[in-house]
Amino acid sequence: MSTQIEIGDLRHRVSIERPVRAADGGGGAVITWLHVADVWAAVWPRTAAEELTLDRVAGRATHDVWIRHRAGVAPEMRLRLGARTFDIRGVLDIEERGRWLKCIVEERDL
């Protein structure tokens, strides 16, 4: 993928969410997700695989999600596209120019 994004590529409306941890009273924490923003994004599938996890076959898919540069997007966050959830694994400021972010994500619960 080149760094030349066209306006038509940004056709998916995704929500950026960040985790909020609260004590559960038993020494642990409960994680809820706080909505940060809705942004337009280009979503491109990259890899898919099956793996045996906890005695069951689980699917795994990775995607590249491109958005306009936004401060504060970090790997502890996630993206939502409708009912789909994407855990952010890495964030790159393409060409270090503050124009585009490429989020390397893994889709959950396939």
C-alpha cells in the first residue's frame, strides 16, 4: 500500500475506544470501553489463519486501518466497525508527517 490515500478509500466509519479500568472490590479490575471518536477509515484485510487455542480451532485475521492523523491513538485502544472489534497492535505515523496513521489491528472473535 502506498501512502497515497484517496478520499474514496476512507469509506468505513469506525469508532475509537479506550479502556477504563475500575476496581472490582476483589483486588482485580473491570474493564469497560469509553468512546473516544468516530472517524472515517480505509480498512484492508492482510492475513488470516486458524490456530488451535484451548482445544478449539480459532480464526485470526489482521488488517491495516488507515485514518487521518489523530493524537493519542495507541495500542491499548481498539476500533469498532459495526459489530466487529479490532484490537490495535501497533500505530505508525506514515512518513512522520502527521497526516496519516496506519493501525495494524487484529480482529477479535472470528
